[in-house]
Amino acid sequence: MDQPAQILEADGQPRFSYPVAIASLRKLTEYEAITRCAETGDNQNDLVDLNDLWDSVKNGDSAKRLGLDISRWDSTYRLSHFVGVVWLRKPEAEKPGVVLAVQPKIRDLDAVRMFVEIATSPDYGQETSSDALFGCEPTQPAIEGVTLPNVTLLQVAVYLRALSQFCQRDLRQDFTRTRENLVGRVKGRILISANIRQNTVRGRADRVVCEFTRMTLDTPANRILKAALVCCARYLCIGPTLPPLLDWLRQCDAALAEVSDVTITDADFRGIVYSGLMQRYRRVHGLARMILKRLSTDANGQIPEQPSRTAPFYLNMWRLFEVYVGVQLAKTGKHFKSQTQYSLPFVVNGRQVGAIQFRPDYYSLEDEGIVVDAKYKSIIDSSIPEEESLINLSGLPFASGVQPSNVDVYQIIAYCDLLAVKNPGYIFKTAILIAPGTPQSKEKIPDRLEWNEFIGTGATFELGIKRIIVLPCLVPKRETV
């Protein structure tokens, strides 16, 4: 690959340029290296210097730039394990916006079904509420004309899941001022002028116009949630969908039944102050704003068949797969602990001088100790050629580009020994590496798994008393819903 071109600044200092085609940034894939283009006089308006864009985004959250980074091995720009659509440069007065859009590297992988299966798991359902898995930037300008697989369904699933949890725990009533013409009773403050006009001059002595406050769910904050919920309901009515989405929709609709369905604008969001208990509304309002941008209706109040307008968002595919593996492990009946940070000290002359940190994905104390490491990655930034680093397991149905490597085996063996130190009496004799398999139809993914049958689908080699198993994980195939 061509190295970045060196040019001189006005002060004589060298600077490297990295011209890329603006259109190509909308059609990238996870872990892909971004190709540098040759500059000519005819394509200047179609190119952008990625180094200039990098200066404005390099200090931000990696997820919000979809993992874009500079490789320290070959000075090229590469992506990592995030998919989604974000701004690298927002539209300005004289400059068009620059969009970065990244698709999953496993083309047929159904991320929506994986998300839904995680959300419905009693052990891992809380993971779907984390910004580490899915996040959006609803206050930024909407991005037009980018299509990714199942984007709308994914955003609807994320919002309905978040809203159903929110309605169970954090939905708030508030005081609202009400004016009514009451019969035979007085409540609050009597509006004398209004009462004369409506009742006295018409001989209605049994009625009184009053103004009072009452507790209600029909508040501006909840109307935002209802408006986005109505958009989701219209979208799911277009055709068949996933049953859990309909369950969440019904739960939310029942909770917000007394809330008015009104048109929401940006001014409605500016009127919300997120302080005190209202802080809990911040995330779900952000997701609602994302839905309202994605599913904006046309002049007839209908949702476009193929909406391509979205708020910037990202999905952490590595984290999605890692938690999905935990869901599959739970189906075996084994009790696994997940994502626990440990450290062991380095000691000199009885004094601690440092510590080694390690964080296994999953481990169980059953069967003398089991360690599981989920791998969703590609071989990048390595001086070792990929064909020499990968384990030769051509007989197993791994998805393209995700087969484990020798380094992964070294890592999980180290986990076994380190966990044995933290858990005296256990030798952790079983170490399992799991990577995505070739996507399968939902009918081929069982609801329950027998442990010996589960590990029997992998390749095994013996390392003394330890057993190393490498196996593909069944993942859902994207289908029309």
C-alpha cells in the first residue's frame, strides 16, 4: 500500500497527506484499511485529506469515530470493531460534510437477532442498556443517503428495549395545570371572569370554572417518548418482525396510554432540563430523538419504505459477540462468571513494585475450572503474516476473517495459570476459544445446549493435563423480517 505523501508546510516542517475519496468513506467494512488515492487535477473536489480530519477527531471517543486509528506498523488508517455511521466533519458554510459509514465484516450476520437474544436473557439482559454496546449522537445533524443492513430495525429494537425498561422503573408523573368547568364542586382556584362568561350569563349556577394542578403522566418529557413509540409502531406494522419487539411495544404502549400523541420538534427537547430525577430521561430521550430522525413521516403521515436518514450511531460488534457468547454458555447450564478484572503483584525483596492485570471473558469453577475467551477480530497491526499466525483449522465452519490465531491460544493458556493462582485448588484444565461461525438460520440455533455436545463441535489438543478447545459459535443469519 502506498505510504502517505510528504509535503512541506509554510514553515518548512514536513507534513504527510493522506488523500482518500469522500465517497469511499461511506462504503467501508470493519477492520478495513482505508485506501489512499492518487491526487490529480481532475479529482481534487472528490478527495479529502484524512490527516486533516484526524486532527479534529483523534482525541474523541474511539466508538464515536468507529474505531478509526493510525496503524503504528505501516502508517495507514484502519478501522476496528465498530459499525455505524458518524460525521468525520460536519457540514459547514463552505465545506460539505464528510461521513464515515462502516458495515459488519460478516455480511450475513444478523446483529438485530443477537441484540434481541441478549436483551431477553435473564443473565445478560442488562448489557443492552450500556453505551459501550450501542450509542448515538442525536443532537448532531442527520446523515442522509447511507444504507446499512437492518439499521432501522436495530434502532427500533434498541429504543423499545430501553423504553420498556425505563417504563418499569423510571417513568415519572408531574404536576400539570388544568382548567375545567366542574359540576357541583369547586377545586383549586375559581376563574371568575371565565365562570361569568361560561356559566353565570347562561344560568348555569351549578357549574364553576376552576383551575387546579394534578399529577399526570401526560407531560412534555413523556410526550417525546410517546411520539417515538408511535413511529416504532407504524414501522413494525409494515411487515413481519421479531416477537420480542412486539412484546416491548405492547408494554410501552400500556405504560404510556394516557400520554398524548403530539408532533415533536427540536424545541420540545430544548425545553427539558436534565437535572435531579430528570437525569434518568437523558439516554432514553436521546434514543427517542434518534428514532424521530430515522422514522420521520411524509406529508401523509406515513413512514418512507426505505428511510435513509439517520442520527450518527455506532454498534460495538466485538462487545455484541462477546455477550452473545455468554448467552450461549448460559444455555448449557454451567455457571460462568463474566468480565472480572484481576491483578497479581510483581515483588522485589518482599515489596510490591507493580502488578499484572488480566480480565478473562468467562470462567467457571465447575469441572476443575473452565476458561472461555471470545474472539471477534481480524489479524491487523502485526509483523507476522496472517497465514503464518492463524491456526490451521480449515475443517471448522468459522465465518470469514475471524479464525483464532496462535497468539489467542497463548493468551488463554496464560489465563488458566493466572486464574489458578487466584483460585487455589482449581487447575483450570479446560480452555475454550470461541469465534463466530458461519451464520445459520434461526431454526438451527437451539434454545438449550448440552455441554459435551457444545464443546464437541470444536477442535481439541492436549497440553499436559490441560485441554485446549477451539470452536465456532452459532450466530444467526440475516433474513427478511
